[in-house]
Amino acid sequence: MTSIGYFVPQDAPDSQNTLIYVLAHQSREDAKKNWADFQADPEWQKVNTESQINGRIVSKVESTFMDPLDFSQIK
């Protein structure tokens, strides 16, 4: 998985509690495997558990697969 960018909306209320990030994968199958490998990583599991000591920090996750258009700078 390749990290493309991380963004925060400019306007409230989303600016207070929303993180948007773009990742690249070779395929949907690779995306599924990459996420499974990431979630199984012992270091990630430790950090994830520690980050939730005072409650969950993520209330929902949305995933959207996208394709760049011909005129997009990202291809």
C-alpha cells in the first residue's frame, strides 16, 4: 500500500473530527491483503490498543475505491 496524502476538511463540523487519506494499491485483492497484513501486525495491534485506553478514537471508517481519469495528474 502506498500513502498518497492525508487531508482535513476546512469547514466545521467535519474539520473537528474527520481525517481523509488516500492510499494506492495494485488491485482490490492487494488492498484486502494489505489491510489484513496491517491489522495483523503486532506493533500496530499494540499501538491501536494503547490509543484506545481512554475510549475509541475512530467512530466510523468509510472506504471508496477510485480510478483516476485520463486528465488526472495521479495515474
